[in-house]
Amino acid sequence: MTKNIIPLTTWDGYTLFSHAGFRERFPGASEDDADDAPGDDSDLPWLLVTGNVSIGKQMLEAAGGQAWSRIVIDGDLHIDDGGGDLGWGDPLGQVGFVSGDLYVDAIRLDAMQSNAVGGRVVAKSAWMLAQDDCAMRRAPALRLDTQFLFAWFYRIDQLTLNPDAVIFILGDGDYCANLDLPNPVFSWHDAVHVLDERFVAYVVRDGSDDFSWHSDSIVPALKRGRTIYKDGYDIASYPFHQAAQAAMAADDHRDAYLLHKRSASIARPTTKPGSAWRMRCCARAHGNRRWACTARPPRCSQRSRPAWSTRH
């Protein structure tokens, strides 16, 4: 059954309630650690919106300076066109809690509390970008339904993911190499083999932990329904490629050949000579069989958080 979604055009006429009233109405939202509990330093009441609603970015921006501090949605929340590049901060940070599902084109999850959404976060792409490359951060405990997850120096264990979400992750080499997930996972700079060159940076050196995904190109492309893969690549080839890699590791060369052949029949090779693929093969020739996943990054460089474009 299709849910009735009401576009929100005014903040008038909705109920105000206290923080204590919030905890009484939504006890599950305050079961996490105190640091994760939704809240703020203000004594202002919160605004309760009941039902499945859609809110535009301009409406959220207009929420500042009201007689209340946060919005609580008892239902699903759809972020209208124009708000698809929002992070969980201003203006989306005006939302303190969503009891149902949150729908948005693309979302930054960095500052999101574990209990900010009672249902699923549904997005074409989700992003977690650490402040720097000195340590792996912990993801919020959320149910995420997305086409693509991009994580830079974030652990993703606490996320509950749909099994067809494609994961691009760059961080601690051992952690990236040992992710045990049913999802397609492209760790470190493996993205250069599958993403079109418009959406990923060239690998400048072995061991580089530079942020390499172009959010300012990826987000609008997905919003328009375009593919971000290289021409000819099909993600359906991924399980055969993985099985071929496992067969090679077990010295089962016959199965490895057949599985690689099956993978190539689904997604033809698209990487040109002289590209990052040559770097990978060269590394393997020198005994590093998992260069893209296990090459250790340089010592903490105090590199700051990668830029996130708001011009999507």
C-alpha cells in the first residue's frame, strides 16, 4: 500500500513538547549511550510533526530562530529535491528524530546519532568522511538502504546494510582487507577499476590514503539515474571475480581461469594499459598480492577531512 506523503509548507499548528515528553513518547530513542541520545543544549521545546511528510531544504533552513529547537517526525520523512546533498548537520540537523524511514538522495552520516532514525535511512548514496586519516572512526548504529556507501576512515560494522549496497572504503589496511560482508566491497583504490574516471581520482602512489571519490560528480549523476561505473562494467560480475580470487589463493588455477572467464563475459575489461591496473599487477609481481587492500598507509599525516561539495 502506498503511503500518503504530505508536503510540509508551514511550521504552524504543530504540537510543542518538552525533552521529557519526547523520552516518554519515544523511549527507544533514548536507550543508547548518553553521548548518542538526541538532544541539544537548549531549553526550548521540540516540535512534533505526526504523519509521513516531505520537507524541502528551504523549509529546514527557515526552521532556525523558531520558538522550538528541534523537529521530531513521528512517521516517515522525505527530503525534497534540492536537499539531496545534505549532511546530518545544518539544516538537516534541525531534525532531532524520525520514528519511521528517512528518504534522501545523498546523505553524510558523520555526525548522525545512532538513534536519530527509528526505521531505515534510504539514499542513493551515503557518505562517512572522517576528520582526518589518523584513526578509524565508528559508524552510527543505523539501518541503511543505499545503492552506494563511501567510507573514508570509518568502520562500518555498526551499520545494517542491504546486501546489494556497493561499498567503497578506504582506511586501515587490515580492516579493509578482512571485511566479511555479503556486499560487493571495493577497498582502498580498487574503485579505479570499476568507476568511470569522472568519479574517481587517479592513484598517485602506492600506499596513498587520499580521499579519491568525487562526490560533486557522483551525487548529481545518481540523482539523474546515471551509472557511475566504467562503460562495460557490470556489478553482476563481482561474485565470479571474488570466487576466482579465492580459487587463485587456493592454487586451483583451473577454477580460477573458468571463473575469471565467466566474470569477463559479464563485464568486459575496461582498464587501459598504463593505468592503476598496471600498478596493481606490478605490485603483485613483487609479492604484494593484495596491494589495493593491504598496503599500509603512511603514518598519520594529520590530513584534514576531504572537501564535500554542496554544489550538487
